Amino acid sequence: KGSGKSTLTSIYAGMQKCDSGEMYFYGERWEPASMTDALKKGVGMIVQENGTVPGISVAANIFLGETDEFMKGLLVDGKKMIEKAQEALNRIGANHIDASMITGALDFQDRKLIEIAKVMAKDPKVLVVDETTTALSQKGRDIIYEIMNRMKEEGKTVIFISHDLDEIMNKCDRLTVLRDGKIIRTFRSDEFDEDAIKASMIGRELQGS
């Protein structure tokens, strides 16, 4: 905790602004105006906290702030939006969720899957998963792992933040340790060693009991 992982990625994903420094994405200065702007430009983020609005439909959450494509004059074509939202849910394997339902009627796990569907509907080049898996059931974790595998096969990137070292060593190709906002070391998968990783995390060698 407090190493700077979530702060760094939330700046990258447009959730907050940086105080100083520069970021580049595909060779160009990266300064997204918001999370919606970042997602449109190719960077999506799934956070630990609940990011859905309970009093509206699942479909309205998936297309929140982006209903232009569903407009019929001054009205929203709700049927078309629900169909598109259901497609987005089905695509990630969350077809048990009905896109026409009110979001507040669903449990935390399913609301998290709605957030994942919303991000993946935009087909991001980079997906940031910030300690989300700890709050998910096995089904939810399997959906995220499947998305990670698919993005890897497509030559895209997943930035996966987790405190579960076994999970990281099992799922990731590279592991970068941050401590007090500084990069300490990056391990390739063939260098993964639990003691070495833990030592770099705490800043000293582990002593036997």
C-alpha cells in the first residue's frame, strides 16, 4: 500500500491529473481529459470501488454519457441501446446479466462485470485492472483472466495491479515493483522468484524465522 500504483494508473486512465512530469502513448503526449476521454483514445480502467449508478438500467450504465448513437430525434432508442449493451455483456461472458434490469437490483459482483463490459465495448489497446480480482467471485476472475489472455493474443496490453503474488506470477509476463513512487525492479516471467520479489517490495532480504 502507498507505493503509487493506483495513483500512477489513475493518472494514466484519466481519473486524475498529474502534478508534474509527462506521459506518452504511442509516441504522443498523453493528457486525457477524463476516463471517458482516455477510453475513447484506447486506455480503459477497472477500479476496486463500485463504478456504476444504481438507479438506472444496466444498458444506461454501459453507455453512460455516450447515448448519441442511440438518439432518435430528441429521444433515446432504448431498445437499440439494450440490444447493444447485451451484446457487450455477452462478449465478455456475462450473458447471465439482463441489460434491461435496474443496476441496483444486482449484487456487487455483477455490477463489476457491467463495468468490465463498458470498458471492453470500446475495445481498448490498454486495460488497467486495479486490484479488482480480490473482490470478484471465481466466475468474475475467470472472465478477467480470459480478457487478459485475449488481449495478449491480439498484441494489446493489460496492466494488472494485485497484492496476490501467486496470482501475479501465474498470470503476468512481467512484474514491476513500485515502492514509495519509484520503480525498484522489473522481473521477466523467467526471473520470477517469490523471495526476490518480496525482498524488492520491502527493501531488504527476508530473514528466516
